[in-house]
Amino acid sequence: MTTWVSSYSGFVQNGGNLLLECASINTFENNVANGHYQTTNGYSVFGTNDNPRSDVSGTLIYPNGYMPFNQFVGALNGNQDGAVTDFSLASGSAYQNGTLIAARHDNGSGSNRTANVATVSKVGNVGREGGNVFALGGHDYDRGTATDLNNINGKRMILNTLFVPVTRPCSQLAQPQVEGYKSVRMKTDVAPVGLSQNDIVTWEVTYINRSLAPAVNFQITDAISNLMAYQAGSLVVTAAGASTNATANPLFNGVGNTNMLASGAQLAYNGRITITFDAKMLLPAAVIENQTIGTGSNVPTLGIKSDSIDNNAPPVVYSGAGGNVTAPVGSFVQDPFQTNSTIDPTVINYIVPTAAGVTISGRVMTSQLMGVRNAVVILSDPEGNVRMTRTSAFGYYSFSDVEVGMSYVISVASKQSVYTPRVVLLEDAVDGLDFIAGP
């Protein structure tokens, strides 16, 4: 009983209207654990079969006739059959939640001469979400002549409960507004030649919540590229802000276990969760993209991907814990890898330049022969070395100092179209190596 009364209480507290009619007044209002919507200690209830009978012969009065609950013409029939037809404050009880009496007996001749027949209260925080609880004695408003105005008015009161305004959570309350950001920077530079094999970098992830609704059972996952190795024990999780809590998952390794947070984390309104971890570069040269995903019980199903940030980007304005989101000093530049998308992975690009040589150039175009801007053109040699560049505003690209005497694979990566890779045995400079989008 207590469990499902509790579920109805949650419904009301979040902006639903609840009508308690007849016996449900006793079931809900007098439930000690989850009831007491209108009183501090419940109601004494009276019904048709009580001895003495609860029916009274006096006229009903309407102390708050202006209320929407009371919008009917004429009088209410207060002598309807039912397990609870009337109710009054129990011993030691008092009204709460702004309870107003909609209808009560007016000193009639029965045993409960001033008992209530209808009341209403507002449950929930003032100025925040919450609904109204209506109590109406009796249940047989079809009794006797169904067209009697006194009976019809009981039905009208029931319908009136549908139209009494509530304060519902807005969409921002109903769903967290979570954002994620990620940067990467050098930690250990083994050889002072810039990023290279065996160097260790630090990735930093920040998730924030701009909504009043907390992200519950929040989790951040990161599937680390096999081009780098997670450094065991380097995962550090910091939670900031009221009601925000998160700790590191000690089993995280980025491969078999990609959950960065221990279970039960919460990212509350204006909260902040910051994560750092280290990884070693495994290859002499590589291009590595990395992106985390934030999920939770009430977070959009596909999750919230992290967006790349660097020192060149303006701060992400945030008034919550920790203030604006910025990349730490020394973070690797992300500008060359930005796309037209608003959410981009964070990229590491450390390419060993080949020996001085000739130039390979051309253009990337749509099927209508229009230049494609910002497409990624990739040059790969037989030794596994990779170079990348992006096309200009009109689709042109160029690789300089490419060593002759080797075969190269040139390919294009673009979100807009598919392009067939080209293989070139380079003996001299190549100009006009164009790529046209396939069907």
C-alpha cells in the first residue's frame, strides 16, 4: 500500500492533480508514510454505514466559492452514499499545504454538523513544480435522479479538477542539459622534438549541467585508440557543485572497461565533473581521435559526446561550479581538425615528415564539380607513415616535400561524400590529382 501511495505522491509533487473521492480520502490522506497532503495528522472520516450515520440534514456552505474547484451553478448534494461522505480534522491534526475548504456542512442536525465534504490543497515547493490534491466525499453522484442539479454539480467538481492549473517541470527540468569538453596536452616529452613515440600525454574531460534536473546514474565512457596505451592508475575524477558526486572506476583501462566513473554518479544543476588520465604514444607517427560519451538514466539515449577545446578557443561560459570551461595551458591545437559539425573529437596528430622531395596537389570536388572545403586528405606511404591536410575554401589541397621513388595511397575523408582512394608511384611532382565524389 505504502509503495503505490508513494508513487502517487511523486506524481503530485512533480505537477500532477490528484482527486481523492470517497474511500480514497482515508487510503491516501491518512497514509502516515506518504500521505498527509492536506493535514498534519490525517482526517477523521465518516460514511453512510457509520453508527451514528454521517449524513446530516443541514445545508452545505462554500467558504471559498471563488475557487475553480467550486465552479458550478446551484448547490451540491452533500448526502451521497459512500464509505467516506464527510471528513474533519483528526485529533491533534491541523491543515497544511494551504488547504482550503470547498464545501462543508453548516451546523445541521446530524452527528458531524460541520464536517467537510470537499477540500483542496497545493502540494510542492512554493514557486516550483507541484500539483493540487482534491478531496470529495461520497461516490454515487448518479444516485436518484441523474439530472438533479445537486448531483450534476458533484460531477462538475470532478471535472473541474482537470482544469485547475499546476506547475509542471519545464523541458529543461525534465531533462538535464549536459555538455562535455575534452583537451589533450603533453605530460612527458621523452625526446625534445615535439610529440613522438613513447611520449605521454594527459587527456582532460569536463562535463557540466546547465539544467535544474540532475543527470542521475551518470557515466562517462572512453574507448581509447589502440595507437596509445592507458597508463594504469592515472585516472583522476573530481566532482564539484552541490549534489554532484562522482568517483573514479578503478577498473577503467579504456579497452575492456571503458567506464570512467564508479556506479551511482550524479551530475547536478550547475555541477561539474572533471577527469584526467594519461596515455603513452605507441607508434612513431599517428593521428588519434578521441571522444567521450556521457550517459545517464535521464540523459538522451545516444549520450552526450565531448567537444574538442584548445587554448585558441574562447572560454565556454558557465556560471556553475568551477566557472567557465577552458583548456589547460599547453593543450594541443585543435583548429586544423575542426569540421562543420558543432561537436568534434579531440585529435592528436604527430606525423614524421618525409625527406625533401616533390609536391602532390589537386582538388576535392562534389559530383557537380564544386570544391569541398575542410575535407581531410590523407597521404600514406609503404612504411606506414601518414600525412594529413585539409582542403581550402575552394577544395584545393597540397603535400610538399614528398619523397620520390615510392608508392603512395592518397585518400579523402569527408562527411559529405565518398571518394575512391588513388595509388601513385611518385617519380616527379604531381599536380591535378583530383577527387570527384562518387554516386
